[in-house]
Amino acid sequence: MKLLLITIAAVVLVGTGCGGSTAMSLIDASATGDLDAVKKHIAAGTDVNQLDPDEQGDKDSCLGVAAAFGHKDVAIALMDAGADIGYKNKNGSTPLHIASFFCYPEITKALVDKGADRKAIDNEGGTALDGVLIPWSQAKVIYDLMNSIFTPLGVPLDYDRIKSTRPEIVDILQK
């Protein structure tokens, strides 16, 4: 779980640029949910599997970044363009780990529908399902930590959404 937290924190810090300029990197467009910029990159032949260039980051992919921020349309566009759904960052977390932890059902389902490995384990031996099966009282401590990073970036976590969709994520991952 510690590595998942580090991964998520790094994803959050990847890029917070704004706007729809074609000069925006694909990783930044994925982080901000700029679907138009993502589509321009795809049309231009940009490698959809490019990684966060931050040497101190977790080397997350554009898909992992989009999953962390809940940008469903961006995540689906990246998957449709051939993004590697099984990519593991340096902590072993896949986009499925990230989307599931943050309880984005549509992204989680899209990843599963595209064939994401529900049994993939991170470097600590945890699956995506493991991340949502921990009791809410324990999970909330982790979400509070993540929210302390997300909120200053202008993207506070929606605890009600997370708490209410956890059972749906479990169902998706157990099917």
C-alpha cells in the first residue's frame, strides 16, 4: 500500500498545466483532462505510452495519469489509441490499480473490458482489488493523505463519491 501511495502522489505531481495548446505535452494533457490536446497528439502520432519525464517520479504512463485524475474520456481515447493497459510504473502499479483505488468505475470497467489483468500485483504484492477491500476507516487515512496533495492542486477528492462507488469497483474487479 505504501508504494501505491507513493505512485499516486507522484501521479498527482506530474503535471498540472492548463489550457488546450498543442504545445502541451501528452502527459500534461492527460493530467488536466484536455481531451482535444490528447486527440491532437494521437492524430500527430505521439507515443501514447510516453512516461512522466520527472526523474524522481514513478515513471507513470499517460494512461495512469488520466486514471488518477478520473479523466474517463482521455483514458478511453488513450486505450483506443493503443496505450499499454498493463504498463507497470516503477512501483508496480498499473492503471487499473490507480483507477480502482480512486474509485472511477467507468475507467476501471473500460480497463477490464480492454483486458487489463485484474490479478496483476504491484511491488508489494497487492492487486487492484486489494486496494478497495481495505476497510473504509483504514482507507480514509490514505485518502486524507492523498487529499492533502490533491487539494492544493485544485482537485480535492470527493469522499462521498469514493465511498459510494467502492462496492461498484469491487463488483467490477470480482467479475
